[in-house]
Amino acid sequence: MKIAGHAGLALIASIVFTAPACAGGSLPLEDVLTAVAKAPKLAAEIQAELDKNNLKVTDVICGAARYGNHWKYLGGGRSAPYECEIGKRSVTIEADQVYFDPKGKSLGNLDKADPKRAKTFKEDNFRWNWTP
């Protein structure tokens, strides 16, 4: 993943300061597509950009927020925001997360969830932006 200039610094700042993570991490585009499966329009736009650039899903590595070690079960995992560079364009994807305890009971969003109890999460309400 190539991040350059002020836009790249803004992305890094948004990942570090607004996500459930301590740092960014990489993951395959295939994992991002699995995460955004509820957003078929987004998946279609990503596929169109891959086709336009004669790329395969396996050719692209994305950046994502990374859960810090203070998350008992989720530490080291990845979540939105995602950023993928496909050809000469990049897509930044944000989502709302809801966290669940080991019994599947909702713990609420990031502001309410207890990192020691949150075992899983679901992402929804995907929002994305392409540049340039």
C-alpha cells in the first residue's frame, strides 16, 4: 500500500485516533470484500476498478484499523476504516461497528463496548470515497 502526501497523513491520523486500534495493519482485498459483502454497490465498484486496471483480487493489499492488545478477544484483528489502492485510485471505506460479548449479547458501538468482553463485531452502514 502506498500512502503519500497530506492525504496519507490524514488517513493515518484517522485510523490511529478514531478507530478501535493502536495502529494500522494490512490485510488482503479478499478480506475487505468479505467484510463489505452487505454493500453490493461498493463490491461492484471495487470489481470494476480491478477490471479497469487488469488486476485480480489477490493483487491488492489494503490497510485497516488494527485492534490493540487491550481488546481481549479482538487484539490484532482488523476493521474499518479500510484503505485500498487499486491502480491509480484509492478507496477509503468507513463503517459502523456493533460489538458482542462471548454469548452474543450486544455491547453497543465502540464508545460503549468493553474491550475485555467484546468477542465479535459486525460492520454495517458502509460509506466510501474514491480518490482521485
